Amino acid sequence: MQEENIENPEPVQEVETVYTGISQIIEPAQNKVPFFAFNFNTLLGLILLVGLVVLYVLHFTGRNTQDTTIPLAVQKSSGKQLSVVYVNIDSINTHYEYVKILRKDLESTGKRLQTEVLAEQSGLEKEASDFQRQISANAIPEDKAKVIYEQLMQKQQALMQKKDRYTQQIGEQEMGMNLRLVDSVTAFLKRFNRQYQFDYIMAYKSGGEILVSNDTMDITKSVLEELNKEYQQRKK
């Protein structure tokens, strides 16, 4: 309907009808839901999704148990002992210092980009409001109103494109951080297991594939202590 009015100009007093839709196209900033949605509970969840529920399997016939203070032991049907433990991913996400740094960096970038977009949106809303007042007061000729309207629509489209581009940028940054975190924890667990030589180190997460766990097999506390210790040493 708007395009038809533009192609066939009507008298100035009817231009207001043509452009009243602009206030519906440009929504108020205060009603906008922040478009950068962070879900840091997904950090390390990639381990589960790519099949690393069991991070690795070591087949050794000998066991060095003198330093092993973490309970193990489930029995194979053959009677041979199998050592299985797990790490709570939710606790890693909450208490691993490296995760906190990643979260801080990602949130900082997100807030900066969101502030930029919302500032542009606020300016565009003001222009649209001023335009509507001019139309209502018949303060501008129809040919000029048409030009202004088209400019506002172009700005609106550019703003939407910027928002989509920034959202993609944040998503890529979050994925990169996820991969860095997975690499960090996986590499650590390989070193960690040189001492204990567990057969399986599994990833436990609320709502994940493992529905019930035995707390005596939880090595999360020991893993967190060593993870944070290594991280502090790397910072020096």
C-alpha cells in the first residue's frame, strides 16, 4: 500500500496516512530484548555433543594405586576391574577461572556492540518521530516527504543488517571460546590421568546423557584445583 502511494502521489494532506507505519517498523529501544543472548552453561557442552562423553580410554594392565585417593571401581562382567570416574561440567563452568575470563571478554564485546546498535536505533526513532510531526503539521511538501521516508527506510535496513552482523560475530566468538575451553580441559585431563590411569573419565552435566551418578566417582574437586592452579601459573 505504501509503494502504491509513492508511485501515485496524493495531496500533501494525505501523506500522513502513507507514513504512519514508520512508528511500527522502528520499535522503541526500551522495549527491545537484548539481541546478544549468552548461554554460558553450554560451555564444555560441546564435549558431550561431539561424542566425548568418554574423553579417552587407556588400556594398561598395570595400575599405580599408591597415590590414588579417588575411589574407583566397577566390575566388568569378566571380573576384571575397570576404573571409571567423572567430571561435573556444570561445576567446571562455574568455578574454572579460565571460564570466568572467557565470559568476561565475551560479555564485554557483546555490551559494546549492543550499545552501538541501540544508540543508532534511538537516533533513528527520533528522526522518525520528527518526520511524523512534520507530516501531521503539513510542514513539508510531498516530494520531500517521500525522499525523507526512503532515507529512513534505508537507515532502518542498514541497522538491521548491522545487528545481524554483530550477532553473528558474537556467535563466532563464543564458538571459538568453547573450542579453546574444550582443548584446555581435554589436554589437562590427559596429563592428569598419567598419574591415575583411569579407564574412563566421563563428563556429567545436569540434563545430560548421564542421568544418575555415584558421588564417590566424582573427581571434579581435584580436577578444578589442578585446573585453576595451572591457569594461575600460566598467567605469571
